[in-house]
Amino acid sequence: MKITVDFEECLKDSPRFRATIEEVEGDVCELESKLDKLVKLCIGMIDAGKAYNAANKQFVSGIRELAQQSAKDEVIESSLTKFAESLQEMINYHTILFDQAQRSIKMQLQTFVKDDLRKFKEAKKQFDKVSEEKETALSKNAAAPRNKQHEVEEATNILTATRKCFRHIVLDYVLQINVLQSKRRSEILKSMLSFMYAHLTFFHQGYDLFSELQPLMKQLGGQLDQLVVDAAKEKRDMEQKHSTIQQKDFSNDDTKLEYNVDTDNGIAMEGYLFKRASNAFKTWNRRWFTIQNNQLVYQKKFKDNPTVVVEDLRLCTVKHCEDIERRFCFEVVSPTKSCMMQADSEKLRQAWIKAVQNSIATAFRDKGDDSELDRKSSTSTGSLDSGGEPKERSLKGESALQKVLAIPGNACCCDCGQPEPRWASINLGITLCIQCSGIHRSLGVHFSKVRSLTLDTWEPELLKLMCELGNKVINQIYEARREELGARKPQPGDPRHEVEAYIKAKYVDRRFVRRPSDEELRSKVVSLSKQEKRLSGNSEHMPPKAPPPTPKLRPGSNASGQSAAASGAEARRDSLFCPDELDSLFSYFDTSSKLRSIKSADSGIQNSADGSREMLATTPSNNSLADAEPAETPPMPMPATLPPPSPCKEMVFYEPKEYSPGLQLYWASCARSLPDMAEALAHGAEVNWVNTEEEKRTPLIMAVQGGSLVTCEFLLQNAANVNQQDAQGRGPLHHATMLGHTGQVCLFLKRGANQNATDIEEKTPLSIAVEAANADIVTLLRLAKMNEEMREAEGPYSQSGDETYQDIFQDFTHMASNDPEKLNRY
């Protein structure tokens, strides 16, 4: 230890010692001032930190309230809740930091100032006092006269005693100075080091916290980029729609303002009407009326429970009322009561009367067929129904819910067991509760695509996919090793963070999936390849191999118009549609002036309805096929019999160089085994895996070969590339066309397949379908081509023809899913 003041020097009481003492005392005085200031600043910092924490807590409470208000948006609700939890943790870390600052800076330094510096001051007082006494004794001893012996002795004794006391005090004072200087260093450094370690811990905890939060933030950042793009697109679409609607003239078309048909919800018509009260004053009140589920009801406000006017429309009638003073009145009469209503115009009155009459007719028709549980109360607006029977629409609400929950294991949430789930993951094929669905959404669509079983519309192929898999099948794959690893499965009511950790371990890390051995994988692949061979030999799943019918040719230019019409009718017999249905199909397009202008611009296409239909059913238009001949030139005759197309070589199982999950997915897709496909994906199979030993075919191409629509849908929902080509340059659409799989062609077109792609022989799917004389696929491809041309002609925001296009494709979709035998034509 370095001595500040030398002990020997203090006994001499030399000027050098006095100068040193004076310097030390000034330094200690300044030290006390600086320490007092630092303690006060620390107290101010702590108080400001507490105020910051209080304000931060209020801010976090605001975030939580915003998350609760956004409960309908799973992404916002889950993200804000997670952010609020993280910020609350940071508040806790700040509180710990300020507590440590109070202990290390305020308390330690205050103790040093109060204890050690106080002792120094007391020792200084004693030193100053004894120094003064020493000076007095020296002066008195020096002034003692020689001749007065008793004064000399007294002065000598006092000086001796004073010097003795001075030596004792000065030694204690110097010791106190040296100890203070040494302790000063340790106390200050100890205090500041403790404070800095508190900061280190604070920032380390914050770094760990936000490192865990970083994947979610990155995911949200990627979603935000897409959301910004989508928002800009939606804004442009809404501005375009706003401009279009603003330019419309509604003066002569009141029904468009009040008319709303939503057959999926059972609503045949809704709008405002004046209703005459049944009281003595016969007052008229404006109410919102709805014809829904064979009932006539009205509401004053949206949140009010509907008041039923007519419980069963089959028991009532509707008539005009011309004998009262008010205009546009009509009356709905039931056996027990009548209701007088007034529309805003004559057109609206006629529309309401017609809607009531149609609903009455529909009620009688629906009640006559109790086997169709999912039919709605409104009439069908489509004209492409096969055989005149009402077609099954896309399922929504309770219909989809009942079908999916009927699958074993689907009655409870796949991940936590919550009963009555109302959400589903369509690429996994499982049902989920609302909490687990929110967690699945946060994983990203590359892991799970969430859809509502009650709020969303379900296409038939997607519904069949859900029914092919289910919670029981998926859990056998993704929870195969859960019990072996001792992992606890969440229960309803468990904290969200525990459920989230389990779901991430299950689907993202795939911690509970049982990895097959090489021998097991080889056995599985060989079994699937043999299964594919057995299935390929079974004629039930493949299209019939009967030779295609000879297409009828139109007569030459010297033929009569009747002969041409007859020839066109013969050519249409090979199509999916009967002549009347084809008339209805073209009645859609004839209402579009844009389409008529495009059709009339094509060389050789007549403006008459018959001419347009004939061209579509028999020969490609100039816009569709570059090598098509003009209409006035007779087409080249097609051969009487065409050999069936050969899409690929005969499927032969070659012993591969290496067995992999991708190979399992490849053969499982051809064998139409969805559980094996799901297992392969769980084992890490690439959905777009390429078999280099078999002409670079992909699992999706093999699914086409297998002939299963549901298998194709499963791969597409798991991000399969609908346009990936094999070594022959043929994509899934090529193969589906060559095999005559109409349902798959429809599916690929809906999923964005490029129908203009050519193979190495420069053939497009449309040219292949024309060569094979497959009228159904030709119709689908030409309609899709026509829809693209209409959009290109009208600009990027055009919607013309889109509704018709979707209606026609919806009919093909339902036939492919519910009546596939109607599409197996070749």
C-alpha cells in the first residue's frame, strides 16, 4: 500500500509535513463534494428511471388493449401480445437495473461518505486542536524566565505532556489519512464495477430476449412487405371500382342499389321497405327486410334479433296493392296474418314480388328432397347443371364443418385436444381450435395454411383432401416419438407460450417424427412402386381406353346454312354439354360487349350465336391457335381414329442409387397414398423433387399419372410448382391433357398453370387436346385463353368475363370431385 503521509515525517512536524497535510485535506474536501454530487445524480437517475418504467407500463397496457381490440385478426392479436410480453420483460430488467444502481452507487458511496469521511473530519478536529495546544505550550516554555524555577518546571511539564499527546494524535490522524486514501480507491471502483456489471446483465438479458423474438420479427417483416404490396394493389382496385361505380347511371336501374343475392347464406333478397304497422294508427316505418331460409324477416338495427313476418313461405302468397293511397305497395298474406309493404319504385316492387314467388317455389322443391341436406333455400342461377339437376356449390359454414369433423380424430383440436374446433390447416389436413390456429398462422404459410371451417368457402377438392387425412393420421406421423421422448402434449387451457413451444417443436423442428432406417425406407418405396403397378392395372381409376369418336366436319362453302348448323350440332355432341346447355354457356359471353368485339375481330368467326358456338366446339380461334385455318376455308379432315396419346414411358421401377424421402413422395404420389405423402414431407422430402433417373419427373407429374385429383391438390397446397417440366418439356398440364384427366386440367388452370408452354415437340396442351379430340379439355383451355385475352384487351384491372369463367370452372370442379365418371370420356 502506498503511504500518502510518512509516519516519521509527522513526528518531526516539519513544514513538508504541514504542506502534505494541507494538500490531503483539500483533496478530501473535494472528494466529498464530488461524491455528494454523484449520489444526488444517481438518485435523480433512479427517480427518472422509475418514471420511465411507469410510462412504459402504460404504453405496454395500451398495446395489450389494442391486441384485445384486434382479436378478430389473428396475426395482429398474436404479434402484439408477443411484443407486449417482451416489452414487459424489458421493464422488469430496467427495474432490476435501477435497484442495482441504488445499491451499488447510492448506498455504498453514501456509506463511504458518512462513515469514513466523518472519521477523517473528527481526526482532523483533534489534530488541529492539539496542534494549537502544542504551539501554545512551546510559546509558554520559551517565555519562562530563568530566575523563576517553578515557572520553568511548569512550562517544561506542560510542553512534555503536550508533545506526547501531539505525537499520539498526529499518528492517529496520519493513519486515518492513509487508510482513507486506500479505501477510497476500493470503494469507488467496487461501486462502479457493480453498476457496470448490472448494465452488462441488463443488456445481455435484453439481447437474449430479442434474439428469441427475432424470427417472429423477420417473419412479420416479410409479411409486411407482401401486405404493403397487397394494400397498394387493393387500393388501386378499390379506386378503379370506385371510379367505375361512380360513372354508372343508376337513375333507371334501382334494383342494383337494393338487390343482393347471397345463396351461400340462404339469402334470396334483402333491402329496405316501408312496413305498415298493425296498430290503430297504421303508421309506416322503414325496416330492413330479408328473404332467407324460406322465411320473411325484418330488422330495425343490425344487432336486433330479426322479427319473423312469415315463418314458412310455402303457406303464403304475394299480391299487388293498388287500392291504397301509397304507391308501389304489395302484400304478403299468410293463413294467420298479412303484411303490407311499400317499395321505393315499381322496379323494386316487381323484384320483391318475384323474389317472394321464387322463394315459395324453391321451398316446395327443397322440401320434396330430404336427402340433399346441404341445399340452400334460393334458386340456382347457373345453367350448366348436368342433366337438369341442381349442382352442388362450394361448401361453406356448417356443411364443410360437419363433413370435416366426421373424420376420426377431427372432433378435437389436433394439437391441444380442445373440443369442437372451427379452424383447419389445409396443407396438413388437420382441425384446430382458435388459439392453435393463431399459432399456426405465426409459423408462416410454408408450414401451415389456416382456414376457417365456418367462415370460408370450401372447394370440393380441398374438402376431399381434408377428409383423406385428418388429425389421427397426421398425429401418427408428427407425434410418433412423443411418448418415447417424454414430451407432454398440451391440454385445453394451458398457457399460450407452452402450446406455442409444443407446436413449433412438432411442425417446425419435427422433433417427434420417427426417422426411418435405410431398410425401412427402401421397403416403403418398393411397396409403393408395387402398389402403383397394381393400381395402374386396375381400370377403375384410369380413364376408359375406348377409341375417340370421329369428329364431324362442316360442309364446304356450297353447303346450306341448315347443313352447317346440323354439322355444328353433331360436333357438339362429343362435348360435355348438351346443345341447350351450350346455348346457356354462350348466353353468358354474349352479354359482354367487350367479348363480342374480340370475337368479331377474329378472322373467320361469325357474329351469330350459332357461328360462335360452332367455332368454339370444333376448331380453335385465331387468338387461341396460331396454326388454325380461317373459318371460310374448310378445315383439313382429321383421321377417323386417333391413337391414344402416350404421355410417358411405361412406369417401371428402377433400383435407385439412393433411397430418400423425395423418392417416397414420388411413388406415393403415383400410388395416391396421401398418408405416405404426408409422412415423406414430414421426413424432409422436397415437394418439387426431381427423379433424374426417370426423365426428371416430379411428384406432381406422378400424381397426374396416378389419376387422383386430391393427390394433386395436396401437393399444390404444399407449394408444388404447377409449371415444373420434365425432360420432355412437359408440365403437369401437358400430362393431364394427354391422359384426358379433365378434372386435373381444370385444377391446374385454376392454380395458374401456363397453358402456352410448349414441350420439346413445340406442342401446347391445347394442340394436344385438339389432336386427341377431347372436347371437354379443349373447351376448358379455350375458355381460359379467352378469359386471358379479354383481360389483356381491357387492361390490368378488368373484371369482364371473370364471373362467367369462374362459374364454368366451378361446374367442372364439382363434376371432377363428385361425378368423375362423367369426365372419363376416352
